[in-house]
Amino acid sequence: MDTVPSREIADMKGAAALPRKNGELVFDEAWQGRIFGMTVAMSHDASFEWREFQAQLIAEIAHAEREGESTSYYERWLNAFEQLLADKGLVDPAALAERTREFETGRRDDVF
Amino acid sequence: MSDTHHDHGHEHGHHHREPESVLSLRVRALESLLVEKKLVASDAVDRIVSAYEEDIGPHNGAKVVARAWLDPAYKQRLLADGTAAIEELGFGGVDLKVVENRSGVHNMVVCTLCSCYPHALIGLPPVWYKSFEYRSRAVREPRVVLREFGLDLPESVEIRIWDSSAELRYLVLPERPAGTEGLSEGELAGLVSRDSMIGVAVARPPAPAAR
């Protein structure tokens, strides 16, 4: 079952800890939930181990803090996820950039 | 919840609309590619997001329950005086009565008048807890309501309903699941869902094989 929250994910500590409010997970924008869900789904399907993503996320957060970037937690998450997908050879960054342009220009507008 | 909690960024999301929508497009493009490559199924993502949204994480109430499962003396104090017993663990601000599930007795909490709820222990009440439907039907037909939550109790089990008020909140102490001998307090707490402390679910069974 992929619907029982994994404590490894839900209870991440330190800088990687999921943003919560009154104990509940907070997704300020719908895309934050989507990127969270995609990452968790792919770790369940063994595309990568959760600890691999977590390490990437921690590195990304450390990098952003060092550079003084004011990016949000889930923007850093997105950067880390894209980097991991590229490193694993699962998503070609050039193909992703092209697909993103298609969405930005409205040439593509998939509905999920 | 924790002092290590990083909440930077939330404000950004509200103040800068434009960058957020660029990010949204980036995520949609990514999802579109991953779905195309069959690396992700959108309905699986939906299910995961809602499951985690309902999860309230390493909450205080679960720690209280796990402690009571491990320490019989603490459990006695908890059942005798919930308010004092949760203060021992550093939680307070609520007058609390803890009601214990055991063989033949299942407890369920409702607030028929409004939505009184032990926030300090289990976070914000879920939408259904505040609904008129739950508030009215929990008392009238608890067995049916529990079945709708996926909890089918035998007729022989007595169901006790506890009506919260501004003066007194209730917390259900669920039964400790079988096969959890040797688990640590933290591991036990991970089995205690919010719903099990409201009494519309039981504690989760332990994972079949630890990772």
C-alpha cells in the first residue's frame, strides 16, 4: 500500500523536516503537494531510495543557505528532485527544459 | 513541534505570486514527462498527497499513547488524571480525560455542540470532525459511522461515546497492536494515528518487515 505514510519520510529531522502547522503537513500551493507526491511515489516504486533523495535535499538546502537564496522549502525540494532524476538518468534535463517551455508558452496544457 | 522546523519560504509563497506560478509550470512539465515515461501515475500521487495531508506526524498524543503502552504505572496515572499525566511529558493547556479501549469496549469522541478537540495533543481537527453529519450521527448510530470509517466492530463490543466540551476534552487510548513487543517508544508512536485517538480507527499494525 502506498497510502500509509512512511515514518522515514513524514518524520524527517533537521533542515529537511517537512513544513508543518499544528502538526499537519502544509502545502501552500497545489504544486508543492504534486512534487511531494511524485517524489514519494517514485521512492515507493524503487526508482531511488528515500535516503538518496533526502541526502540530495539536504545538500540543496545547505547550498541555498550558503548562497543566501530566499527560495522556499519546496522550491529547494524541486531542485533536488530534478537533480536526482538527472543523475539517475531518469529525466534528461534538456527534455525537461523543452517540456517546461511548452507549458510556459501554452503550447501544452495537460490536465492532471 | 520542533525548533529545527524550517518555515522560511511560506511567506514567500504568499507574497510573490509570479515566481510561484513559474514553479507551478515547472512541476506540471515534470509531471507530464514522468507520466509519459510511466515513472509516475497521477492517481498514485493524488493518493499519496491526501494520505500525508491526513497524517499529523510525530504528534504529542502519539507519544502519550506509546508511553502508556510501555509503562503500566504511567498508564494508571494517565487514566486517573489525564491533565496531570500529560503535563509530566510537557504537554498541557487542556483538561483531559483519557478513555481506554480494551477487549469488549471501544471509545469514540465527538463534540456534539461545536468542535472541541484536544489540539495540543493531536493538532487541528479534521473537517469531518466538525461536520454536522459526524456530530449528529456519532451519537445516534456510532456503529454505522465506524463502519464507514472502515472499522467494523462485532456486535458484542460496547461502544462508548464521549461528548467533548470546552471544559473537558477526551483522548482515546487505543489498544496496543499485536506483534509490537520490543518496539521502541518512537516506533510505537508511529503506529498511533490521529483517527485512532479520536476513536474512529484502531492503531496501525506494525510493518510486516522492517526496512
